[in-house]
Amino acid sequence: MKEKRFYLLPALVCSLVFVCTGALAASKTVEVAPGKAAMAVDIAKALFFSEFSDASISIPNFKYPINQINGKFKLEDGFTQFEAVTFKVLGSELKGYGRVAKGSGSHDFHVSSDAVSYADIKKLIPALAAFDIKGVFKFDCAVSGTTDAPVVDAKFDLSGAGFDFSSLRSELKDIDISAVKLRVVFSGGRYDIKKMSFNFLDGTVELAGLFDPDKTSETVLDLKGAKIDAEKLFSRFQRQAGKITGLLETDLKIKNPETAAGMVVEGSLSMQNGVLKDFDFLKKLGDKLRMPIEKLKYEHISGDFSVSANGRRISFKDLVVTSNFIKLKSTGVIDENKAVKAKLFAEAAGGSIGGIKNQKLAAIFKKVISRVKLNFIVSGTTDNPKLELDLGQ
């Protein structure tokens, strides 16, 4: 039987698409199985053969083997030209073609697939593990750079799918999204998530960030949401369903997204032109002010917040609700046991408080006292909030 000989660079390219860490360049050997005949290849003495036939490659520092490698290549001066190479990583089948350079030469290699699962993407780019997208992506990738400094520019595209962010809140699952696009560039040992975008509840979501496999706990992803239908979003939360309307904007940072227990989401949110209604908190505040505000038509809501402990601890700062007759501002925390500890500032028009039903008398009262300002201490739980006038104001 004629000995099949193996040239290393094809293995690098096949692994480069998803491995992207350059681990192969730092290794001395890889395990190769052309067909059923396994062998070890010394990188310094790597040879070549002209055709792959159901080969597989195991790469040190990369736990996912490259399997079912088939295709032909031609050895040229300073590079290797590939024709229709196919291979499999995890559950995704890929095909590639192009030129792979030796030494300091530049690669020009392309890889594509009609069906790459998000489950595979998460395993290979753990920074995206906080989310789940149920669907298969079209994939296109260009490999450039050199053997020692590869550059991988990968694009993923999906028309529609189900979105899951239950690692933050269990209610955020099975949400229909569309026009999903993701672009990731690998260079210098890091993944640059240039942009991940999709349509979400009548609005849009965009995500970006850097991921360094050697510094996973330092990963920060920026997530921006625009014109999201708040009523559709909060309908997924039992206690808020049917109680909130408006358009939601977010500007968030997702820190340490790989693990739900260690993940922290913080940033700002704002909502425009909607209604808050049927909240026990608003009813109790109305009782204190002797004014009916069970249904509050607001102009603007904004504030900063942080969500941690698997979404069970929420801190908020300068959360402001503005309407035509009252302004509310609050800072505090809701802990893992739903206990509330916060301070609330309420400022209302003078003619609106005190249960004054006579419009003329209310107008006179408003002139005498144009604005009434009160501070409250909020305690209790989210199920049974308590408001007490802060006499130390």
C-alpha cells in the first residue's frame, strides 16, 4: 500500500475557520487519521499528500476534532491551492477553497456552509453563550493573514428564529426574531464581535464586543435595543403583563456572559409615551397623595440599573418617571428574595393632590402651592410594597 503523506497547512486552514486561536502554530504535533489509518505528524517535518479521503484531525488545545475531511489540493511555489475541500466541525458541515500560503505568505482561503447551528457557534465562541438562537445559519468566511498571524472574517445570516435569554431571566425565551446577522473577526488571538443584529418585538437589537479566550472573565458585550414594544416584552412577565405600554430603548453592558451565575447586565433604559396601570405601588402612592394614579400616562421613563445573581437581584439608580402632573424619582435595590429597599421622591402639581374635586378650588390651591414635593421610604416586597413618608427629609 502506497504511503499517504500529509502536509500540515491544510489542517491549519480547516481548523482555522472555527478554532481561530492559533493553537496549532504553537504545537509540535497533531494527530491525523487519513481514512482509518491514524498517524502522528511532526510539524517541522510535515509532508503532503494530494488528496484527502475521509480524514480527521485532532489538534492540541482544541477539544473538537476536524472530521470527514475530503478534497484535493495542488502544491505550488510558496502556497497550496485547494479545490472543494469539505469537512465537519461538531455538527456543522463546511466546504472550502482557495490558497494557503507557507511562511510569511498571505492566505486567501474561503469557507462556507448552508447550515451552521448556533449551538456550534456558542461552543466555539463562548462569549455568545448567554443567548440561544434556535435555527441554522448560512455561513461565509474569508481567511487571510499568515500562518503565524491568521485573520478570519466570518459572517452568519439567518432569516428567522426563536431567541432565548433565559440565562438572565427565565421569562425571556421563545421570542420570535428575524433578519439575524452576525459578523466576527478573529485576529491577534481575540474575537472581535463586530456586530450581531436582529429584529426583536417590533424593534431592533444590536450587540458587539471583544472576546479574549485567555481573559474570559473580562469579556464585556455592548447591547443596544431600539423601539422595542414594551407591552409585548413585559407580557412575558406574570406580574407586569398588561400593565406597561410604550417604546423601550436600552444601552447595556453584559459582563462575563459565559456563566449565568457570574453574569452581570448593567446600563440604562428609557421608555417613551406609554401607560403604567394597575400596579399596587401606584395605588398606594395615590393613597398617600390622595390622588388617583392607578393609571399613569407617562411621557418619559429613564434610569440606570444592574441585574445579577441569575437575574434575581436588581439595583436601580435615578429611575425617573415623568408625566404631565407628577414626577417620580427612585433609587434602590430588589434583592434575591424580592425584598425592596428604596427611596422615592415624588413631585406633584399642587392642584392635583389632596382629593380636591372642585376645579376652581384646585386652581386656587395650585397657585398658592404650585408644586408639592415629598420623600418616601419604600420597603416590603415586590408582592406587597410599603410606602412611608420620610420624616427626615
